[in-house]
Amino acid sequence: MLDIRHLSVSYAGDRPALSDFSLHMERGEVVALVGESGSGKTTAVRTVLGLLPPGGTVEGGRVTFEGHSLLGLSHKEWGRLRGKELSMIFQDSGAMLNPIRTVGSQFREYIRAHSVLSRQEAAELSGQMLARMGLPNPESILASYPFQLSGGQRQRVGIAMAMTFQPRLLLADEPTSALDVTTQAQIVRQLLELRDTYHTAVLLVTHNLAVAAYMADHIVVMRGGRITDQGDREHLLRSEEPYTRQLLRAVPDLGGARYV
Ligand SMILES: Nc1ncnc2c1ncn2[C@@H]1O[C@H](COP(=O)(O)OP(=O)(O)O)[C@@H](O)[C@H]1O
Ligand SMILES: [Mg+2]
């Protein structure tokens, strides 16, 4: 489904932020990218989505999704893909919401921008999606302004929006890092449920190896823009790679009980 080969990306002449990065994902698979800050995780995810910040340049390699190259798509082509086939959630989904408009009006607008649904249908769908994310009172959430919601509620709104069109691939960049441990655990479980319901593949960026080990079928360890180790949970736990061992030591309870 997603195939990344030998991808290299740099920012304005700096040393590459991503070097020779290759990754393959199948439908419904959960892959985690882990590594310290600056290791190139966000760059990888943004390249896949065609959302590199100014100065970011793909120096080489290719990215194909369902057999089609994602590099060099036009604005219009991205418009057809983003939100529908591939979607993304960020560390703080609240940041992408307009603070002076209600959640509901923005959710409806998002739905209508990506579909031919009527205002009424969009309103119903937004409520259904919030309920599916385990938000107990969708109508009151929709009537709220972003600042009136907790971080966990805003993150669920972001995930609900991202999942509206049942994308094949969800890119999740540190989706739980800003949340308390209990809320993190709930959201991680909900992401796994969504994967089971919709068979959406999830590319999860996290610096938390416990979250990665709990969620992911395949874990990719990155450092300095390069992949230093990868494999399933058991591989990672037994890995002899010094940097993987270092990350493992930094996790107090890899059993995951603290997080999940
Ligand atoms: N907009 C940018 N302009 C210049 N350099 C950037 C930009 N974004 C990231 N970088 C650099 O690219 C490298 C990888 O960053 P990033 O992909 O954000 O890593 P991570 O998400 O793992 O923290 C870092 O050295 C960072 O300083
Ligand atoms: Mg990042």
C-alpha cells in the first residue's frame, strides 16, 4: 500500500534530515517510528503527505501509495487524496482549529469540503464520528469552542475528523504526547479499535517506545535521519543495537502498564 524507497530529504542545504529511508506498509498495518527529537520522524511523515515546510526538499528516492507516486503531485491531486485516502493527526489537533469558531462548524466545513454531503448530513456525520471516538456528549462538543475542550477531547475531535472518510492510511505524529498518561492510554486503544473497524493502516510517530511496542506490528528506530534498527516488538526487546538498548533503558516499564 505505502512504499517508501531510499528517501532523502534536506532543509536548505543542511545535512540531510532523512537519509536513505525505506519503509513498506500493508493495509491495516500499524508501524511506529521511534527516536529522539530531531531524528527525522516528522520529516518522514510530512514528506509522505506532501507537506514539507518551506526549504524542505526531496533529494532522492520515491514514495508510492497504492502504486502511484506521491512525489510531485499537483495541488488538485493532493486535494483528492488528503483527508480521504490519507489523513493526519498532530500532537495538538486543537492548534489546527480556529479558536473563534465552534468545533461543529469547522467539522461540518471539513466534511463538506471533502464530499458532496448537505449541511444536515455533515452535521449528522460529525456527531456520529465524535460518538465513535467515545466522546459522551457529541452535541455539546460540537457547540463548543476549541478552548473549552480538554486536550484529550480536542485530540479525539482531531482523530474523528481524520477518520471521517475512512482513510487507508492515517499518519499520526506524536498523537498522545501532550496528554496525561490515562488519556494517552485511552486514545491509543481507540486508535487500535479504529484500525480494526476500518482496516486503516497507521504510521505512528512517537518517542515513547512503550506506546510503539503496544501498538505497532513493526517498529522502526531512527537516529540522525537514518534507520538504525527495525522489527517487531520481540525483535526490539532483544535487540543488541546500542541505540535501541538506550531507548529501552529510558522506558521505565516496557510491559506498558504505565501507558496502556
Ligand atoms: N522546517 C525546518 N527547517 C529546517 N530544518 C528543519 C525543519 N524541520 C526539521 N528540521 C531539521 O530536520 C531534522 C529532523 O527533524 P524532524 O523531522 O522534525 O525530527 P523529529 O520529528 O524526529 O523530531 C532536525 O535536524 C531538524 O532540525
Ligand atoms: Mg517530530
